Amino acid sequence: MRDLEADKPRYEELVAVLAHHIRDHWLRDDGDGVPSFDHMYCSGWQIAAAVLEKLKIMMRIGDGSHSTPLVFDCEPEEFASRASENRERGCSYDTVVLALIAIMEYAKPEDELYECLGRLDICKPDGNAGYVWTEKHAFYMSELYPQWTSLIA
């Protein structure tokens, strides 16, 4: 019998998947030579930005206000260790999972996000090179997503 807890990704692993996804797919260069991430006031991106900022993986540039873009404050090989070091000041495990779910809308089916959330039994392959949500997804979207602003405060 498979041990589901043993398959469950660690907090640091979830954060690293989130950070790598942002770094690999969503950074842009506004001509200043500094690739940055702008959440564009999209709730899914705002959740991801807040998680990574609280863990000191990303930091705001410019005037530091909520509307300014973020840049990475560490190298990719440090993502997991930063998450571990700053977990006390960071977000809960479920909030990190919610961030991953919230940005799934923008991910490609072959993306590492699907594999990670599949290990949490939140989505599963549908047999057509895609994925479908499970009942766990409904919990996150009906119970946690409506209160996302308080989860990242």
C-alpha cells in the first residue's frame, strides 16, 4: 500500500515549484535589464507574489508599493532553503497550495505544476494529455480562495 503522506511534497518543494514557474514563464524585462514579475492585479498572481515576497525569495522594486513589480532576491538553487529559513514569516502550506492552484489557469499541461498538484491529489491526468480537478480542488476554491486576501496579509 502506498504511503500518501510520504508522497506529499514538502513545503519547501511547493515553494520552489512556484518560484521556478514564475522565473521560467512569467518574468519580463521592461528595458532596464532587470527581469521582473508584475502580478497585474490578477488574484492568482497576487497570491503567488505575496507568498514569494513573504519568504524573501522575491522583493519589490521601485517605491516598494503593492503595485510595483517584484524581482528575485536569490538564485534558483536557494528557493527551497529560503522557504525553509523564512517559513515562520511566510504563508501556510495550504496558502502555497492555493497559489499553485490559482496560477494553474496559465500553465501548460506538461508543466511541473501539474505533477506537483497531482502528488497532492488535486488534479489527475484525464487521458487526453490534460488534467482534471479532483474534489480537493473544490475545497481550496470554495473554502480558501474566497478569503485569499486574509491568507496573504
